[in-house]
Amino acid sequence: MAEEKVFYSNFVQGNNLAEEWFGKGVEALQAQAAYALTVQISLFKLWESWGIHPSGCQGTGSGLFAAAYACGLLTHADALYLGSSYTAALATSGEAQGSIVRSYRQRVSSMRTGPMKVPLAAPPGRSQMTHAEWSSSDYWTAYLTDALEYGASVQTSSRNENDRLVLDMNLAESSGSHGTTEWKSVYLLLGKVWMEGYPVNWKAYYQGERRRRIELPAYPFERTRCWVERDDSALDTTGPLQPMVEPVNLRPEQLGGYIAPRTKVERELVAAWELYLGVAPIGINDNYYELGGNSLLAASLHAHLCEQLCVTLRLEVFLEQQTIARLAESIESWRLNSISAKGGH
């Protein structure tokens, strides 16, 4: 993360803002939600530094706030505050939810909007909106209200059509979670964008790296081959990047001790792990790190699961519970405690 200076500086800035705004208690939910949104915004700033400027932005769920920032409509602070409050409101209920919704509405009433550098696609089911409509506090208030009543959409339709480059800001699916490592996916996608003909600022991409000259053979008669063979398996240019870039097919002898998921939560966790890790099948006692997982990938997987399962778990809990079985127990325990705290039976 620190190696990409632009990403790291924006990531630190977002974390500092979250720490300044949110403390313990109810606000802790917003602080956790701000982490995933900060990753998304930092990735956008990284792409921008490389000279990649989309022709349009789109996002669903909390990703719409990141998209609104990317196109110039919302400020960094407003997008981060509203997006994190949106996610936190969906993950709780009762008085806690009411407190978050009130802070969200107060922020909406005082938010500042700017001119849109590129179009922002309307959410599914709505026709294209004007700048005045996007800038209306009534719209953003209704956006949260509708999500609380009907549920947040996490469907996405990110695509490249003709000469248009569309940036999708969907937190559940487009947080660099393709393949065995997030950064490998980012670099592969950069290569695909370049191969499609979009100009890339390679000077900015290589900024900070030191180059040195090396001697090559003086004569072709020496018959010293210096060509670097291309690894065709590393990049699939036949279609859009899929979450499982490098699927691993396990042999029968590797399935010893395999235990299939038994509950709905375990089945949903297994599906997400297989999608993000590119390994199948995964048993409930298989270790996350032994399957090729890492802490960077865990951030996106953690955000995806919290939004999909409507739970709020600290990232530390996710990293500590390294199997499906243990993670499912933590989720069920969180749900039980949440019901008890609300006075349920």
C-alpha cells in the first residue's frame, strides 16, 4: 500500500477524517464503514494520477457516494461522511440507526456540490438526472430512506463501450478484489486499459523508481537471446476481468478432511471466499491464509461480507477468525447480541 504514494496519502487522509469525526459507540460503525469507502476513493485518485480519466461514473449502494466524488459533484469530506453513514445505517436499527440517520440528514442539508466533470449515471430504475437533481438534498435523503425500506442494491453494470471508459464505484464488487492479490488486479486492469488505446501517464506510474543501464550483446553473432518471453496466462484480454482470475482446481487427494458448509451463513461465506480467493471447493475448516489470502485482500472481502450479510464486524475479528466455521460463529454471535441489545426475544 505504501509503495503507491498517491493511494497511500489519500488513504491516510481518509482515515484521519474518520478518526476526527467518529469515536466510540454508535459512531464506531461509521468509522468501520469509512475504511472501505476510503479504499475506493484512494484507488480512484491513483487511477487519476496515472492519467486515466473516465468518460462517466456509476455506483450503487454506498459506491454511489464515491462515484459522486469521482465525477466532481461531492467533496471528499461529504462523500466519505455520507457514504459511511449510509452503510452504518443499513447495518443497525433502533435508536442507533436513528442517530446515524439524523447525522446523515444534517450533513446532507449542509453539503456543498460542485460542477460535474463527467456524467454520473442514475441508479437502476431512474432516468438520467440533471445536475440540479443530483445536488438536491431531497434526493440524497430519499436515497438513504429508500435503502432502509427496500434494501440497498449491489448490482453493477460496469462496462467499456466503444470509446467510453466507465468507472464503476461499487464497493461490493469493484474494490480491486479480482484474483489472488488486489494490486495484481489493478496493474492487470491498467494494462488492459492501455491495450484498448487509452493514454497512460507512464512517467507518473514509474515515479520514484530508479533506472540503470545494462549492457546488451554487441553482435548478433554471439547468439545470446535477451528477449523476455510473454506469459500469456497472466493476462486474459478476451473479456472483462472476473473475480477468479487464477482458479485453482484441487485434486481429490487434496480434499482430505473437507467439510461442506452446513448453514446459510456458512454457504454465503464459502461462496464469497471462493469468488475472492479463486479456490474451489473451500471447506468450513480451511484456513484463509493457507488458501492464499492476505490482509490487503481481506479489507475488500470484509467490506463485501458486512454489506451482503448486513452485519458489523471489526476487520480485526475477520482476520482472527481464519476459517469459515469460526467466522460464521462470530457472525451468529454478533446477530444474537444485536437482537438482545434491542430488547428482542
